[in-house]
Amino acid sequence: MKKFIFATAFVFMAFIWASGAQAATLSLSPGSGSNSVGSIFTVTILLNTQSQAVDGVDIRYLNYSPTLLEAQDENTSQAGVQISAGTLLGNTVANSVDTANGRISFSQVAVGGSTYSNATGAALATVRFRVLTTGTAPVTFSFTSGSTADTNVAAGGSDVLTAVTNGSYTLQDTVAPSAPTGLVVTAVSSSQINLSWTASTDNIGVTGYRVERCQGSGCSNFTQIATPAGTSYSDTGLSASTVYAYRVRATDAAGNLSSYSGTASAATPALPDTTPPAAIANFSTSKATLNSVTLSWTAPGDDGNTGTAASYDIRYSTSNITTANWGSVTQATGEPTPQAAGTAQSMVISGLTSNTIYYFAIKATDDAGNISGLSNIASASTQALTLAVALTATPSSGQAPLNGVDLSVTVSGTATGNINYTFYCNRSDSGTNVTAPYDAKYDNQTVATMSVADVCNYLNMGTYTAKVIVERGALAAENRTDIAVSNPPMSTKFSTNDRMKVASDVNVRSSASVSAPLLGSQIAAALGTVIGGPTYADGYWWWQINYDINPDGWSIENSIDLPPVISGAVFTPTLEGVVNINARGFTFNIYNAMSVGNQALFTASGNASNQVILPSNVTNLREDRYNIYVESAGYLKAKTADTRIASGATVSLPVLKAGDLNDDGIINSLDWSSMNTNWFTGDAISDINRDGIVNSIDFSWMNKNWLQSDAA
């Protein structure tokens, strides 16, 4: 079989030549036309079998643009979108629309055992499209000659479709936008009127507006002057004192024009006053006092030297005034109201510094905001006054903390008026500016001498500078005097590595200062070791302590002491195999648990209460934590670790293990040899249980502890 293909822009035809074969075609009706946006039009799919009996038809696919057209659903009872099926063949087996991609899929086959044929073309199915926007909308079959995977007409197991006729439709917009509303016109200057309005609406979209204008009250000869895209327009270049009327209408992309908005009008104001007052040329100074100068001038007019100006702007400076620095110099307050042109006027500028050259200038402003040029520059010097002060401190030296220092001052000079006194205990600069904080202040005093008792306190060593500032009228003076503070005698309360005890709750800081970061606190009775100090600061001697329990750091001497010497402490040792330790001798070797070295070594005997009392001649033990070693003849040495001993306290000790008869620190054959030598005697060392005879009972205690040694 041979196939030949002929194609145009919208018609695709294929002719199939074969012995005895007929050709079928599919086409769209109508194949073209114009339709308005928003309207719905119908396209019919026509099948012409050219009298050949066919078994079925596949439309795979009928394509359209989903941005231009919307296929309508003909069966809302089913999910998805379906077109309207015809009745040419008995069974519709596929009917769906891919609305996202614009593809229609449709298949219809004959009832089993039957076929269908026609010769003129009949409606296979109908599609209704809604027009979404303007443009040219092609509707085309997916068809490739010889392919059975796209659009087909089936007959006897073959695709007999030879040609398809596609469609193309013109989509038009014929709906005009709505008329603009709310037109507002506002004259913003003598040459400009601003317009604004509420936006129009359109079925497709408004593309812009046409603004028309006419001139004169009640005018009607409107002329288009602008085509803005938005809802506002500024009409410039207008004549002053003139009425203008405006109207607006909208347009869309198709050129449809809306009705006109309502008409609105506005009048431009008259041209503004642009003539400033004349520059003042006879500005002068007189009557300078300690803190004031009188200024005099002749009033200018509103326009030049005619009329009356609206206000004055008077400025002054201690350096020359120019047009360039006008904005940065001091502006006076309370300027007088301008009088008619030619009137003599004056003003007193007060609050000035004595003995100072000042420069003055003036400008005038009219009621339209026009500002005159800069006047001539006038100058004057304020009068000079003198002010001095003497300062003494009592005492002027001493040891820290030096408290209750008195300051006395005497004021002199030619200045008059009440006096403000401000005292500082440590301020060394030469300035006369009063700043907080200060240590004493007395204002509006009528006396020229002042003494302030107990005003200054100095905690630490150093040289301090007391200062007084006095203010009288516009003048200020200051004076200073030094106070020498030395450290008190060095504290000898502790030595490095001394143990200490907190007497009352105390803060622990990172360095020797009450302002140093607070690391925490230690409660009364807390113990520690002195590792640094003393350092004097803030009125205290400070010591660096390694406390037994964190935190470690610096604490003030006032809250810490050496631990008290222990007296009356009671020890309760126990000897293995013996109920009563009365008269038994013990050796105690006591070490501080927090430092290296022996603290105390003494011997003592047990009493009838099975106790050993700390001998009164042991005076080097202070309340603290200790490692205690205790031994007795014939017994291994025992130890109790990190045990706190205090005056009058009872300290329980571990049991001493029996059998070390030769006191060499281990129970072994040497000890047995000694016991064996004394067998069945009353030897006091070998008779472990003190029953008066050395026998197997005593060996039993020794054997129990065989090869055990002294506590480490």
C-alpha cells in the first residue's frame, strides 16, 4: 500500500490508494467564524465514511488552546468534563476533556455484529466552547497518515481515515468597559490640576483612559488631552486664575470605549507673591551689658520697602555671620512683630556670656513666605566680670579609710548676686561645667564663704583631688586641692596556707574589690585555705581563699578568722577483742585533711568511759577537717579520713585490728612467734582479749587478721 500526504495550514489530507479500499474523512463544522469574549459557540465533528462500512472512530486528540477556549461539560453527573456524543455508532467508549492541556479524547464503536456508513458526513459529536479572551483559536485533530495511535476510522482492522479538516476561529471583544466614577479634580498650584477617579471594569481588562478638558465656566467643547494607563493624571502648564472642566472614559485592548464619567471642574489660583521684603541695611547694636545687647533697625515692607512684613528672624554668633553659615547660628526667640515700613524697631538679646564679642544679623519674611536678603552684620562686646574661689580640705592627708573630710571655700571677684556652690570629692579637671553626680550642692547662697563638714570619705590609698565650682551671675570659677590617703598598716591576721573559718556569711568576689564580679557566698563556719593577700581596697583588707566548697575567691578580713583552738574533744577508739579500753595507751597522729604535714602527735590513755580526752597541752589543733591515725600496742594502725574536729565534739574512731604484737605494721609469722613464746602465760601484749591467759582464743583474733597491715 502506498500513501501520499498533502497539507495546508489548517487542512491535513491523506489519500490512500489500495485495491478495493474506500477513504473516510473527519471535519469540523463550522470550520471558522468570529465569536465574542464570554460567548459560547458550538463545533460539530462530522464523519464521512464515503459509503464504506466502518467499525469505529477514535478522536485522539482534538486539540484547542485552554487559554483562549473553555470546553463545556455536557454531563455534570460524571466526574471530569465530557463533550456531547452523537448516535452514529452504538457505543461511546471514551469521552473526556483534558482541560489543563486542551485535549479532547473521544471514541465510538458500532454494536457488535454491525457497522456504520454514510456518504455525506454526519455528526459524530458536538463540542461547545466558551470564549475566554481575544485571539485566533485553532482547533485541530492529532492525525498522522499511517499511524493507528492517534485519530482513526476503523474498518476491517485497518485505519481508513485519509483526511481531516481542522478549524480556526476569531475571538473578539465587543464589550465596552464601565464608565469611570468618582472623578475628583484638585488645583495644586496656579499651573497644575490633579485628577483622580475610580477604576472602570471590563470583561477582559481596562487598558487605559482618555482624559478630555475644556476651559471656562460651563464650557462644553471638550478636547482629549491625555491617555493615562492609571486612575490619576496631573494636568500641568495651565493658566493661573482659570476654570477647567474635565471628563474621563475608559478603553480596552479591543478599542471599546466606555461612557464618559461625570464632569468635574476646578479653578487654578492666582500667581503667588514672589517679591521679598527689602534687606535691612541699618542694623546696629547698643547698650551692651554683662549678658545682653540692644539691637536697632528700620522696618522694611512686605514687597521691598512697601507694606508690612510678617515676621523677623534674628540670629547671633560669636563668629562672623554669612549667608553660608546662617542656618547653623543661634536663633533668637521673642522677636517683635514687624511694623509698617520705615518704623524704627529694637530688641534686647539676653542670656549672653560676659566679656564676649557677638555678631548679629536679621532677615524679614512676608506672609507669602518670601525671605529678605541678609542684613548688614552688627557686632558688640558684652561687659567683663571677675570671679575666683579658694578651696581647702581638712584633714588634707591620713590613712585609709579617711572619712569625714571637711571642704571650705572663699569666693572673691567683682561679680555680684547669689552664688551656687557645687562640691566634688574627686574631680581633677579644670572645667566649670556642673555635672552629676556631685557630692554636695548649695544654690542661691548669699554668703561668699562656705564650709561643708564631713563631705568626703576616701576608702583606698591614693591622691584625690577635691573640687568646688561656684557660679555667680553669668560667671563660673573653680578650684581644686589634693588629699593624700595612705594605706593602713599591713594586716598580719593570716599567713599563706593558713586554714581559716567563716565567722559570718561572706561574699566571694573575683578580685579584691566590692565592685568585682560576685562569684557567690560562703556561710558561717565554712572552711578554707588562705592562698593570697592581703590586699587593701574599698576600706577593707582582702584575702584570697581556696574554700573547701566552691566558690573560691577574695573575701574581706572582717568576716573570716583563724579557726579556734580545739579543747575538750573526745575520741572513742575501739580495740578488737576488748570491751574496756580503760588505761590502754593510744598514740594519735593527726594531719590536716586539706594540707600536707603533721598537725599534732600525742599519746593518751583511755578512761573508764571508753574515751580518750584530747590532752590540754595539745594547743596547735584548730577546728578543721583532719585525717586521724590512731594506734595501740599489739594492734594495727587505724585511720579515719576528712573528719571535722571541734571543741567539745565526740569523734568516733574505727576499730583497731588485733595481732600486730611487734608493731611492725603487718600481722604475720613474727607476731605468731611472739605469741607462741608467751603461750599459756599472762603476757599483756599477747593476751589480746585480756582474759589473763595467752591461748587459742587470742590466736583466733590474730589469725582473723592474718597478713593485714596498717591503714595507709
